[in-house]
Amino acid sequence: MAAPHFADAVAKYDAARIALFGVPYDHTCSFRGGSRFAPRAIREASYNFETYMMDHQRDLLDVPVADLGDTPAYGPTVDMVAGVTQRASDIVGAGKIPIVIGGEHSLAPAVVRAFPKDIGVLGIDAHLDFRDSYLNDSWSHACSARRIADHVGVEHIVYLGVRSYSRQEREDLERLGLTYVSVYDIHDRGMTWGAERALKAVNRDKIYLTVDMDGVDPAYAPAVGNPEPFGLSPFQVKTLVGMLAPHLVGMDLNEVSPAWDFGQTALLGARLIREAIMGIGEARA
């Protein structure tokens, strides 16, 4: 049976402001697999919510969104990257905003490559993801920030919520000048401070947001590929999405592995996507 469309994504493509699609891909998984099942699980979870969003006092149906379904089930990462970049390029070329449902974090640089190089990229992630290669694959989920930096420049990408990196990544980030915002600083100073610092660092008007759900604390989002304690709260991520909405040109949400909980991570993922849709709609009303 085909997966349902994302709830309330009922617009025809030509009339849509936002176009969703899923990437059921987890071939570079290094710990807990199953994120290839996330696009379906997140879409199913999206039907839990009222169309009217109380916190915004607006109805999600007022924002024209189309769901284009899923990409094929790719094999090698190079094929996934090429296919996802092409689909995202078609959406961007049509003047629409792509929101991509993963799948693993390796999809993020594939989407970013669909944009001109004048965008900034902010990410939510427990990990720095700045390896040049991992398990002999330069497109691994552990290399997402490095491959994004290849496109937009290392000075125009910042991950927030970071609380884990390798010794080599530490050396590389200092040598190459990568900026990140640690989860510890956010807990001390707040997400508003963290978002403002990140926006100032990337120094771009147009922002792409990539959300690795392991950036959220596993108490709230246990079903991820690489859970890491001491993470962000859902409300902190909501705050970031709301602050970025006026700047957003695209977004992805990735690394939900639905088999590892009772549905709460997919529910949070669906709710954050709804938050982005509404924020984009409000900013462009």
C-alpha cells in the first residue's frame, strides 16, 4: 500500500508554495538502521494533528503545500545524491521551497547542491558530521557538514546542538575555520542566543535548515540512528524554526528510525515540519 501524503499537503504542484518529498535511504547507517522507513512514518504521524495551529492562530490549510511522494530506493550514495539533487533542483527552479523527509543525513548535501552557492546553511545535530570520509564513503551521513561546506563554503555553515565529534574533526574544524554552537552553550544562554550567533556567522539572507533528529535529546526523540544524551528540547528546536522561517529557502528533517520507539520521534518530526510550513506561510503572507 502506498504511503499517505503528508496531512494537509493538498495543493496541486503548480499552485504550491512548498513541495515535500521523501528520501527512503539509509545505506550508510553506522549504528541503528531503519531511517528508510521514516518518510512513511512521519507522514502517518502528521494525521494526528488539527489543521488549525493554536500557537499560530492560523490554519495549515491556508499554506499551499504539495507532497510529491518518495524518490526511488537508491543503491550507491552517488546515485542517491544525483537523484535527490535533480528532484530538489526541479522544485527550486520552479520557484518553490523544498522540504525533504529522510532518510539519513547524507541527503542534506544532495538537496543543498540544488541551490546557488549564496545561501547559508544551519543545522540541528548532535554530531559535527565534518568527516571527509567515513567507512570509505565521502557521502556518508557522518560527512554531511563537510559536503555542504564543499558547496557553500565552510564559513557559511553552522550546526547547532553539537555535543560529539572525533579528534580528527576537532583538528579539521580549527584548521578550516568551521563554526558550531554547542548544546552546552545553548542550554546556558538559550536558543535565541544560539540562533542569532549562527545567523551572524553564516552572514547570508537566504537560509537552508537541515534537522538531524539526534540533535534532540533522546528522552524526547529516542528513535534515531545515533542517539546522544544531553540534547536539545523540542521547544528549543521549535524556537529555532520560528526564528529562521522568514529566511528559509528549504529544509530537510532526517535520521528518524521508527522501529526504535513507539512513534514519538516521528510525531515530533511531523510537528516540526508543520512548524516550518506555518512559519514559511506566515513570513510570506
